Amino acid sequence: MFVEILEIIGWLFFVIFKFIWAPVALAATTDYAWWEILVITIGGAWLGIIIFFYFGKMIVSFFNRRRKRLPRRFTRINRFVIRIKTRWGLTGLVTIMGIISVPLCSLIAAAYFQDNKRTVPALLTGAVIWAASLTVIVFLLLKDKEQVI
């Protein structure tokens, strides 16, 4: 029982950082049913969103204090983030959450959408949609466990 709980906690932390690959890895290495994989994927994504969104301001300010020189204004990553923010806003950020990562998406949301009351619910809803989509794709396309590997 204790070993199973530790295993699930390990999977939750795996989901935080490798959200898009988590359903595939869970299906390939465990005997969990599709709904168990879905719950673990949603739980890990929600945990990552809560951790990185609410501590995002502290993380950003920590790195800004350690920076010795002024940041360049128009880097490639900076342009990408600003383009997402201005063109698509919070909806665009939630849409690409599975492609970029849960921590990065949550940090961007904390930096640019912290005053919006819909930010956290939108991130959590997006995580559910992404997790359900990825789990369905894994179990529809790869019905046999041997095909997952």
C-alpha cells in the first residue's frame, strides 16, 4: 500500500514536468486502467499549476534579482511570449499548455495574467481537456501494451 502511494506520487511529479508524455509512459509501464491514468495525469497537472502559478511571482523575482545586467528587450523567446499574450491572451496560453510545459505555462500566466480572476480556472480546465485528449489518443491508437513501447 505504501509503495503504491509512493509510486503514484512519483507519477504525479513526472506529469508536472512531462505532461504530454505522461499518458504514454503510464500506459507502457503500469497496469493502470484508462481512468486511473486520466486521474493521475489531471492530478499532476493541477498540482503543477498550483505550485508554479502561486509561487511564480517569487520565482520570477528571484531570477530578476540575480540578474546582473538588464535583460535584452527583444529576444526570440520574449517575442514568442508577447505574441501569444497579445494575439490570443489567456485562451492561447491554455491552448498550448500541453505543447510547452505545465510549469512554463503557469509561470507565464503568473507573470502576465495574475490579476485576472479566470486565470487559475482556465489553466485547470485546460489541463483537464489536455489530459483527457492525450489519454484518449493513447488508448485509441495504442490498444495493445506492446504497441505503446
